[in-house]
Amino acid sequence: MDVIIDTRGGIRCIYSEMLDLHRLGRPLITRASHLEPDSSGQWWADLSPVNGPTLGPFGRRTDALAAEHSWLEEHWLLAPPITG
């Protein structure tokens, strides 16, 4: 699990239960994607919550999860946080 700590002490990571995030402070956990099957049983990873693409189709949910995780590591984890 990669944990990024910025110069202001903000922490960014892709959620996992590998580390108890409460030990680092009060976590603010937000959704990065929506992983859903379509009407034919194909899986899609919609990364629009982090201004990303829709990935898919995938025949297996685990493949969609792996693609989602890879995209988040490569394009979101080290990017500046989205502010609104």
C-alpha cells in the first residue's frame, strides 16, 4: 500500500484495509470510482469521481478492480488533490 504525505501533512492513498488509517488521524474517505456490471454481465470501472475515464468492458469483476487500481496508481495517486 502506497501512502503519499504532502508538504502540508495531507495523506493520500488508495484505500486498503492493510493499514489502519485511523492511526494517522481522522480519515476522510471519498469514492474514486463506481464499479458496476452492465446488462450483459460485463464489468465497467467509471473513474469520473476523480476526473478519469471509464474502463472496460471486463468479463470478470476482479479484472475491472485490477484495472481500476492500476489507473488510480498511475494517474491519481501522485496528482495534486482535486479541490472543489
